[in-house]
Amino acid sequence: MKIRQLTNLLALCGVIGAGRLEQARAGALAGGCWYRGERADLAKRKSPLDSVAGSLGGAEVKVCYSRPSAHGRTIMGGLVPFDQPWRLGANEATTISLPVAARLGDVVLKAGTYTLYAIPGAKSWQLVANDSLQRWGIPVDAGVRKHDVGTVTVPVEQTDAPVETLTIRFEAAGPNTLSLVIEWERTRVRTTLKQAS
């Protein structure tokens, strides 16, 4: 009986180990950004994986996102509907990694990694920090939204010229403060990211 129990236990460990191996194959890191699938397939994507970094509290803040292009399509209010959650890019959920506790707008975030999504509107956007990680960017449904950490409402600005490909960047905005800037088509939104005291 004991031999049979030991055999069953070893078989169970093999199943668990295989499950972990399969999970590891399902996602990996490229330049510190998590992605799903095989690394060789990244080059074939229509919306390439990219990242942007800034310095906050003497350490690196990083955003990982996939960059779709307009290709003549109407983006805001068209491809990206108003007043509905949008993954803020393509493919995997967009992430922000914070080396220190920070304030995104008026939302305090502990050091760590969060996903970001947006609810765009014609005059303002909601930017949402969420702690559901390593997931495909859609759907942003009730199961994802129950992991929301906080929401920032920001006004919409117009760009001087059309922006063909979704662009996220950081700009210096004062001591231990960055602006997180998002641009696509003729739309720009921004919020502050400041080291929390």
C-alpha cells in the first residue's frame, strides 16, 4: 500500500511539474517585457512589442506595450470605441513596472508591476491601474476589472500632427516626477507619475 501511495505521489508531482513547464512555455520575457508565445513569433506581429523607460527615485520605471498603427483607419471613436475599456495597445496587456512606490495622478501604487488600460472618451480618458498580470489584453471584463487598483481621469489634448503608431513615452516633469504621455492619431493624454513620499 505504501509503495502504491508513493507511486501515486510521484505521478502527481510529474503532472504538476509538466503543468509548470507548460505555463513557462506560455509566456516569457523579452527585454524585461512579458509576452505570450514563442520569441521567434514576435517579429511577425503587426503590432510590435516595445517598451519605454524613465527614471524615478533613481531607478528605472518601465512600460511594456504593443504598438498598433492607424493604416488609414479612424482610431478614436472608431477602432477604439469611446466609453469602453481598451487595452491601451495590442496583444498582451500593457504593463508598468515601478521600482518605488509612486503616485499615478492621485492614485498611490506600491512598488511592483501593474497592467494599464484606458476608457477613452471624446474629452477625457480614464487610465486604470490593475494588478491582474501576465494576461492577454482582452477582454477587459468584470473578471479583470475586479483587480482594478485605481483610476485617474485625464483631459484629451490634440497633437500638432497625426501620430500613425500608438506611442507611449515619459517626459521629465520636476523632481522625482515624470509625465506619462500617450499619443495616437490626433489624440494625446498625459498624467503625472511621482515618487510617493
